[in-house]
Amino acid sequence: MRWSSMSIKPVLRMGDPALLEVAQKVEAFNTPELEALIRDMHDTMEALNGAGLAAPQIGVGLQVVIFGVKRNPRYPDAEEVPYTVLVNPVLTPLTRTMEQDWEGCLSVPGMRGIVPRFANVRYQGSDQHGESIDRSVDGFHARVVQHECDHLEGILYPMRINCCGNLSFQISSILKPEQASCCASNCARWRALRFPLSTMICAVSR
Ligand SMILES: [Zn+2]
């Protein structure tokens, strides 16, 4: 595809309230609107070298995610993930085992975090034509689908991080994922900071 014919959309950044909303189900398949949305998402993800993108990230509150990894400079050690369009996804963890690893997000530019995710998940849904998809996956494939589906619930990866010490600018890769759960003093400080804050927000909104 020529650059001039691509449709690259601005990606919303953390802080935009639209990223915190719950996305609506897609009711109609094979429509020009859905095709245009998926083309926009594809071109935007390709242009920004992302591993995945969710419709809310370009300001569309529908349950549509895309993902796929060939050789991606953002994830140099990641295995390949087939390019997938996933509509109205349902995720089911297949294990209670969590794995910690680095993630980035086009809505949180310049930062990386060590995020706990289920090691194995099943995902069901359909493609843009309404054809059903049902896969059980692990590794980076499981991680990327959990990250993208979180966007449909209004969840950004920093909200999944156990400890503030596991969030970093991209310049630093000092932390190793296996160190992520051993910073107990940081975690205690993080919890101490977070809970009074959420209590305050509840009190204000009452
Ligand atoms: Zn993201």
C-alpha cells in the first residue's frame, strides 16, 4: 500500500477520558463503516510500529482490536503473532499462573512497564466478516491479546502494574521481569499511595 493512500489516525494518549470508557459490541458485520475502521486501525498500527491497537485508541468506542507481530523493533525478543482482527472478544484465562514481562502502549508513548498477565488464555470472538475465532494461546500472543482487550474495558497497562517501580521510561531496561515481584518496599509505598487516592476520588464523586 502506498503511503499516500494510507489512513493514519491520531492515537489518543493516557489522560484522554475516552480511553477509560467501556467499548460497545459490534452489531453489524461486512459494513463499509467496519471495513473503514479496520483499515484505519491497520494503517495506524503499521505506521507506528505497534504490536496491536484497539478501536478506542483512535476514538472509536467499539469492541474491535487488531494485533500481529512479525519482526518488531518495539519487541525485539517477541515471538511472531499472526495478524488478527478480533471483534467482540471474550477472554478466558486457562491457568491461574501469571507471568511478568515488559509492555508498551501507543497510548502511553515513551514508557514501558512490567505487567502481570495470565500465561495461557482462550480468546473467542469473530473477524470483520463475522467468522468465528476460537484460539488458546500462550507467551507473547497471550500477552498482546490481554493488553488489547483491556483497552475495551477502559484499562491501560499502568493500571495493571503491581508496583510503581515497574514503570519506566523506555531508555531504561535495567529491571528484569523476574525482578518485578521482589520490590516489596516499593509495592508497599505504591499501595499506600494508591488507596488513599482512590478513596479521595470516591469521596469527591459522592
Ligand atoms: Zn495499548
